[in-house]
Amino acid sequence: YAYFPGRPRWDRAEPATLSYALSPQYTVGYLSQEDVRAVFRRSFARWSAVIPVSFVEAVEYRKADIRIGFYRGDHGDGQPFDGVLGVLAHAFSPEDGRVHFDAAETWALDFKREKAKVAIDLESVATHEIGHVLGLGHSSVREAVMYPRVNPRTRKVDLRIDDVEGVQALYGSNPNFRLSSLLESESENNGG
Amino acid sequence: RTAPGTVTVVTVDARNSTWRDFSRFQDAGKGTQVDGMSELKRYFSRFGYLPAAVSDFTDVFDDDFESAVVAFQTNLGLDVTGELNAETISAVMSPRCGVGDTPVDGAQPLRR
């Protein structure tokens, strides 16, 4: 795992709570807002399960700590999106809170419903970008959520030990989290 | 009209239209000059492997570019060869996150 220069993190009194919101304006029309909100609820929950930070959906977008939107091309932050595939999304280091997805992608919530060969799993990328929001850089461990590449029609949402150790070094461990259960899970995934 | 019995095969290359062109650099080695390699250098610059300050990249596979390729291969867990082999070019052309790969501040990837 790796961090941004200076190891920035959200510096909040414990128990830390961060608010997030989806832009009401910058959306993708073919996805239901309720489904997208559910994706982000699950994505944030994965991180809050391992660190003593909780996430709540804000009522007002502009006042949220973490602001999520879908943008096309040059959207004013100096990092224009490039159309289908290429760069899929980006996020900013703590405590900026901006998370941007390329609206030109074919974002999928369920590959059984979305048949496009270029479909990208929204939940996988959301979980990855939240890692950046929390302060993690890219990992060189291919199985890690924080690995920078993702292939179309591929789902990778479960945090791996590399992700967990990285984020816990920044925020500490959630008292309810058991590393042994994650080790067992990874061991099973690796064929024992 | 499509004639009866004709099968139309549509192949979708799951890669960005710009990055797809990078396949022509496969197997280019140090010291070679290939038209358009400056674009590939810009890609490496964008993700932190070459200095962003250099705007006029050449098309020559030079020492700095070899170091960038080595760093890229190391960061992405690829075989470290310093060459633009098939695995490396495939990794370059894959869809990815827009955050740079080398913002690390002394933190080394943890190996277990």
C-alpha cells in the first residue's frame, strides 16, 4: 500500500463521522439514483467495517465532506476525462473530498442486466476511489482494491489485507474488526 | 440489406481509443526511435513516472524512459524488464484510475 505525499488523513475527533453526498446535477441518466445510492452505501460500509470511521449520507450536497459526481471531458479540475475506457474515475486526497466518475463510461450495477463489453462495475471503482478519499495511494498488489487497473466486466469489491493494513495504519482499527476472519477469507480465495 | 445467412461479427476492443494506439510500441527497445512515442511518454508523465515539467518529449526510447518503464512495472507488480513487452503494453492500455501511481512519500509497498 502507499499514501499521498505527507500521508494526509481526515483529522476528526473520534468517533469520526464523515458525510457524503451524490451530486443531484452530475449524474448518469440510465442508472436509478436509489440504486447508485445503495452502491455507495455498501462501498463506504466496507471501509467503515475496518476503521473507526463511519459515513453518513448528507442532506445537502454542498455541505458534505465527500462529494460524488459523474462528469464528462474537461470538468474544471485540471484532469479532464477521456471518453470510453482509459481513465474511469479519480478522487482527491484528504481532506478535499471530491470524487469524480467519467460519465462517458458504461457503468454497471449488475452484469446480468448490463451486457456491454465495455461495462465497468460501479461498485468496484467506488470502493477504490473511497480508498483515495481516505488517503490511500495505489497498491502494487494485483488482488487489492487499491490496485490502479480494472478490466471491463470485472468485479473487485472486497478489501484485501493490503488495503486493510494500509487504511488501518492511517486511522487505526475498528474495534469490531477481526483480521483473522479476513485472513481466513483470503486463504480460502487462494485455494487454502 | 443483410443477405440471409450472413453473420456479422462486431469486435469491441475494450480499450480507450487513444491508448489502443500504444500497441505499436510493443517490443521497442532502448535507443530506438518510433514516431509518436512522445505520446506514450506523456502517458507515463501523467501517472507520475516522468517529470510533468517536460512538455516536449522526444520519440526516442532513452534512459529516463527506461527508468520510467521499470518503475511502472514495479508499481504494477509486472515482470521488471525495462522493456515494452506485451504484458507492459497491455497494462498501459488497460482502463484505470486517474490518480497517479507514484504519489508515495517514502512509503514502500508492503510485502508479506
